[in-house]
Amino acid sequence: MASKPGERKKQILQVLAEMLQTPKPVKITTAAIACRLKVSEAALYRHFASKAQMYDALLDYIEQAIFWFVQKIRAEEPDALIQTEKILAMLLRFAEKNPGMTRVLTGEAVVGEDDRLRLRVLELQGRLERMLEEGLTRVNMLPVPASGFANILLCFVVGRWQQYCLSEFKRSPMGEWPHDWKMLGGSLRA
């Protein structure tokens, strides 16, 4: 039994994230989550009204973690282009360390769930794109519009996340990151 308030909620989310890490995606049910926790489904519903609420809580955690890292990078690195590079690397590393959450970030995990969750994933990706654009507007002599370049960079990241999921977590999202960055952003320094 969970001892601290909120501990059971945390355990439920950990089990959900672990189940999303299986190499081949499986339909996750509240019955399967309850079975893993050795509790009844009714016990789950004391903490979450629905499976959609569980995914919402997982998305909350992902957003908090990612944007905390973004703020840390921005606070520590004054150069906007280096910030962009570090943020992209962080997004790829986050996925590599959290494969189950990567399935949420790509939207794969919420297919067939409440459509609001898919829209929330799109909203999260939109926030990431706007954050990249905001940073890129501070790059001197950017030879392309910041909005278009931010979109290309986000598409690169989401594509890497998708490849990671489709490869059953064998193809690292980090790939050849230093070389990739040279192609993506290294030529922007004039």
C-alpha cells in the first residue's frame, strides 16, 4: 500500500510509463494496470476518474520536466544558437531515457483514447516549436525565417522520436547528433 499522499498516483503513472516501454506497443487497459499494481480497478478510479486522466497526468509530468530543462538551458547559456542546439539535444536525450513517454510525445500512445489527448500532444509540440522560434529570433543574421527553421527543427526531433518508437527503441534518437547539428544549425554561424 502507498504510504504518503499522492504516492499511489505516482505508482500508477510509473506503471503506465513502464507498460508503454514494451518494445511492441500493446493496448493498455485499466485492468492491466491494476493487475501490475496488484490492486483492483476500483482502487485506480479512486485516484483517476479515467485512463484519459492518467495520460493527462503523464503529459503534465512530461511538460514540467521538458520545460524545466528548457528554462535551465536558457538561464545557463546566453548564446541563442547554442541554446537551440542544447534544447534539441535535451529533447532527443529525454526520449532516449524515457521510451514510454516518447510514445506519448509522438501521440502513438493516445491513439484510440480520448481525442482531447491527441490535441494536447499537438499543443505540446506547438509550444516546443514556439519556444524554438522565440530563441531563433535572437540569432543574428539568421538566413531563414525563425518560424520556418523552428518548424524544421521540431520536425527533425519528432521524426527521431517516431523512428525510436518504430524501431522498438533500438534506433537511438540521438543518432549522430554532433553531425546532425552541423547540418541543421552549424551553417548558421557566419
